[in-house]
Amino acid sequence: MSQENPVPETNGTTLTGNDGYSNAAAALEKAYREALAKFKAETDITRKKELRRARTAAKRAWDEAVLKQCREKDDGAKALHCKDCSQMFLWTTEDQNYYQASERNWNHEPMRCRSCAESQKVRRINNNSTNNDDANKDGGEATAETIGKAGKNMCYAFQRGECRYGDRCKFNHDPNFAGKDRNEEEECENSRGDSENNQDKKTDDEATIIKKRKAVPDTIPICKWEMSCTMKKCRFRHVYEKSTTTTTIGSKVTNEKTAAITENDGFIKKKAKIPMGICKWGKHCRLKRCRLRHEDSLDNDTETSSSIKNSYDDAICYVTGSKAIVNPNSHAIIPIMKAPSTNDIAHAASQSTSKKEHQRASTNKKTKKDKTVFKAMRKALKKAPKKELRVKDLRKLIRSATDITGKDDLKIVVREAIANNKDSMMLLEDGKVVRLL
């Protein structure tokens, strides 16, 4: 729809006279004009919202009536909205055929109505004329009259005689125009440069980078990319190793020995940093760099110790007086050992008995602790309504009744007590509630 004309415009034709701009469409247009006047005259914000809704509804009804009336004669007509004035205009089949002709082959739909398109053409022609006037003033000499815009690039369609835009074309239509100046072409060629010059510049840049990096103090850590680092302003230190070639076999051997020594020293340092704790996940640990020991490493240690013990036992020499009995099948170095004395035997026996007593005491202590926890849990569940309690509340009651202070220890103890006494207790609601049976 145009903003002022009461008759809706199309891109190629206009509905006028007796062609079907009926009384119903005229009445809807009148209602829209009245709603628009009321909306513009109103000052109250709340009232203006209602009038805006009424205006849009009237506008929509008017557009639908016009489109329906147009489709009675033209089934393929489409309703489009203008990009500039945001009004509806009709795109008839005649205009569609004009757009999709083989000589044009335009795949897009029109974005502006007829009046906005004409104003856009006028605006573009005015801009071209002003640009040409400015170019003539700046040059100081009268230039040849050009057809179209005096741009830097030549219109190739104009050279072939196929340009469809004419005066509206933004490219140059001057037949004497020869493209860019020679100075611009030389600048382009110089910017591209030869490959050899680029390589020389690259080597110069690398030399300057090396000089700058040598000035970096040794306190800065070493860059992990070392020589292959491509950053010009890398904040890390770069080590440039000198290539040492060994000519004799003896020098190669010494180099290998020194490398082995350094590797062993590094391994010893790394090994010293590893703590001696045992990982609770064991073989199922998913950490690639776990600092704790695992069952696999313990098994390997036991295997190595057992193999060492077997080889040692094969080579043991039992001393009986002045004669020594040697195992002839062993190839190890045979140490001479004395028979154990009675004091050593007694000391070993006392140590074994003390270990056994300590283990018994720890097991008894644990059983007592489990019994006290179970009694406290049973007492708390008996007092609770329906003999049910949440696990969190049960832990709080047990903490006050027992001397267990650690939160994790308390969780483990309660879990073990429920698992060991399934006949008298059970978990409900996915392990959140405990019930006394």
C-alpha cells in the first residue's frame, strides 16, 4: 500500500476505477485512515496501545481484502512489503514473468514498491552527478563525459554491450577508460615480491629474533617449542642446542654413558618426589599421572622381591663349623652367613607375637565400635515416628551419642552397620531413609 494514495500499488500495475477496487475495500481503507488519525492524535500511553492494536487490525483487514480482490483475476499474485515504507504492494504474474525472463534471470523478488523504487533511482542519479562534478573539480582539467558512474573499475558488461543498468550503473562506462594507473600496478607487483626476496627478508627477521631472544635472562622458563617456535614476541626462553658430532667410537661411548647418567639422575629425582601412599582405586584408577602407588606396582614389587629372595636362597651357604655347604646349581655370588643365635630367634618370636596381639586389639576395638554404633542407631530408630529416619538425621544423632567426629568416618561406619545388619535395618527411597524392621 502506498502511504498517501488510497489505491494499493503493484510493481507493474495499479488497481483503479472499475477494475475491482470494490466498496468493501474502500470501506476498510476508510476505517484504517480513521484508526490512524485517532492513534496520531492520542497522547495517553495506555490508550495509545489499544489504538495501535486497532490500527494494525484495520490495516491487516484492508490488505487481505485487496489481495483477495486481486487474486480473483490473477491467481499467481503475491503480497510483498516494501523495504523503505513497509507498506504492502502486489507482485502480479506479469511482473514475475518480467523478472524471470531468460535475458534477465533475476532470482530475487522486488524489495521496494513502485514509488520507492523511482525515488531510489532519482537519488542514485543525483549521487552519480555529484561524484562526477567533484572529480572534475579535483582534477583541474575538463575530463571526457562519461556514461554512468566514473568509478575505478570498468564495467565489463558495457564493454560487451550487455549492461542493463545504463545511467544507474555504479561502474565506469567511459570507452577511453583503461583501468588502474601504472603506479598502482607497480605497487601491487612490489607488494607481491619475488620468492627469493621474501626468503631473504625471512632470514633477516629470524636473525633479529635470535638476537632479541639471546638477551633474555636464564631465570625465565624454557619454551616447549624451542627452535620451532614461530612467535616473534614469545615471553619464554629458547635454547639453541649446538650440534656435536662424535668422530671416534670412544667419544660415542662417553656420550651414551653421560646421557644414561643424566637420565638415571632425573629418574631418581622424580622417584623421590612420588609419595609412598597407596591409591584406593588400585587397578581401576583412571588418572594417568596418579601420584600414589597401585596394586599393579605392589604386585611387581612383590614379584621382584620374591625372585631376589629365591636367587639369594639358592646361593646361601650354611656354615656348620668350619665347612660350608654350597648349592651347586646357583650362578650367583655366594655370601658366607653365620647361623642365627638364640637371642635373635627369641627377638623375632617376640616381634611376631606383638604384631598378632596388636592386630587382635585393633579388631576387637573395631567390633566394639560397630556394636556401639548399631545400638545407637537402633535406639534412635525406635524413638522415631514409624521407625524411619533420614540418613542425615541419623548421622547427627549417632555423632552426639558416640565419639566419632570425622564426617567421612561417620558415613563409612553407618554404611557398614546397615550392610552388616540387613535383618534388622533396610534402606528406602534410593538410600536416603533407614527403616527398622
